[in-house]
Amino acid sequence: GMKQICITTNSDTESNDVKQAIKDNILNQITNATQMIKLEKDPHAAFALIIDGKTLTYTLEDDLKHKFLGLAVDCASVICCRVSPKQKALVTRLVKEGTGKTTLAIGDGANDVGMIQEADIGVGISGVEGMQVSGIH
């Protein structure tokens, strides 16, 4: 029942001009989504923010990360999909430092270690993948 906000980019090119255009487009998407939440009439409306790893690469840069965080904290859920282990840790750090709140990270594999270490409270789950990572069968 949540309203979905998808922040995305559709370019694979890396030239400086294109990179700035991509960042401008992402900033525009964040600004529009923030405005949409502020103008929502239903006080019980919930928003889900969805972002992929490629877009997150731009969003986590210094000039965009605080606007992204501002939008994220206004949402009931934030889904970061197809992200790298480093991005998981960077998002955790951004939330921890940007909000001053206690952060919790839960993971079940080696790709979650950075995120778990970055959080105030880190939980490693011993599942199938976790066992494969640790070498215990």
C-alpha cells in the first residue's frame, strides 16, 4: 500500500559532462520526491524509496548525499538494491552520522561485513551463505 519513489539513472557513460547531467537529473528526482511527500494530504500515507547501486554511486557523493538522506528519513522504507559491500557500509555511515541515531545492521555473508562493522549494533546471521563464507559446513 506504500507509494513508491524510484530514484534511477539510465546512462552507462562516464564523461564529466554526462556525469554532471546524471547528477543533476538525480538531484531533480530527489527534489521532486521530497516535494511530493511534503504536499501529501493523507497524514497516514507511507512512502518507499527504491534506489539501485549504479544510482547510489552518484547519490553518495558529497554534494548529493545529504539531500538523499533527507528524502530517505521521510520514507517509511528504503530499499537499496544491487549495491556493493562498500555501498552498504557507506549508507550505514551516512544514516548513523547524518541522523545521530543508533544504527543496526543484519547480514548473513561476507558481503555484509563492512555494513555490520559500520553500524552501532551489528548482527551476523549464521545461515547457509554465512556458513559458506566461514568455511563451516
